Amino acid sequence: MALCLLFIASYLIGAIPSGYLIGKLFFKKDIRNYGSGNTGATNSFRVLGKPAGFAVTFFDIFKGFIVVFFPIWFNVDIHGLIIGIFAIIGHVYPVYLKFRGGKAVATSAGVLLGVNPILFLILIIIFFVILYLTKYVSLSSIIAAICCFIGAFILHDFILVLVSFVVAALLIYRHLSNIKRIIKGTEPKIKWM
């Protein structure tokens, strides 16, 4: 019973649509009607601007980060990564917005930060190197997710291998339209200052 409650709580926390809420509260915009139409950090940067984008990124990372400690706080014998999956699913398919959410990047990063900060830092470096070279957030996210899967093998962490495989598959699936645009050369690139 306690385990089910943790799954539900993790999902509901992950489902909190920070991009949507910040857009509505501070900009009177439904972010789902602009840009890519999703509620995640990248679309928040593009539609709402940098301060809002950073706030959404922080909150989306925090959602994933906080839930991995639930098993410790509530004395339930399960790995924090398993609880974290439910926050990621909540972020991507939020019940509050008819299951139309983000693309799993920032919340997944938060889950990883909570369970393996060193691997998280390595992947952040990989993400920003790819981003600097290509200017594609989507491609950087996909490569970082694949590198997480590879890193889990190197670390011989079976649970992380399993979770990172599921997350990478979900992330790639959520970025299929981005992949098609990259191939066509129509995917938006970020602009560096």
C-alpha cells in the first residue's frame, strides 16, 4: 500500500506542469498553443523567455530530484530510480493537462541528479558540448540520454541500465518530430549570446 502511494505521489508531483503554470500566471499564455506545444523547459525558453525558461528548468529538475528520496523518507524498500520513473511519466503525461506535457529531459535529469550526481555532471557536460557544437537542444538531449544508458553499463548498475533504457526510449519517442526536422534541416537552433 505504501509503495502504491509513493508511485501515485511521484506521478502527481512529476505531473505538475511548471511551464504551463508560469506561462498562465505571469504571461497570460497557454504555452501549449505556442512553439512546439509542449510544456517543458525548451519551449518555455522559446515562448516565455530566458528567466521563465530557467525557472521552468529548475522546477522540472526539482520534481525529479525530490521524489527519489521518498523511499528513504517514508522507509519503503525500493530504489529511488523506480520512484523517479513515475515522476518522469507524470511530466510527460500529466493528468492535470489531459496527458499533454513535456519531453522528459529536465525531470529525468533531476532523477539522475538525486541518485548519481557524478554521472549527472558528466552528462551535463556532454549535453552542453553537443549543444555548443550543433545548437540543437533536442539532439543534445537524445545524445545525453544515450550516454546515460552507456554510463549505466560502465558502472554495472543494473537498475540504472533498465531505467536509463526506458527513459532514453521515451525521450527519443517524444523527440521523433525533432529528429525528422533535424534530418530536413528545419529544426530550430538556439542562439548563443
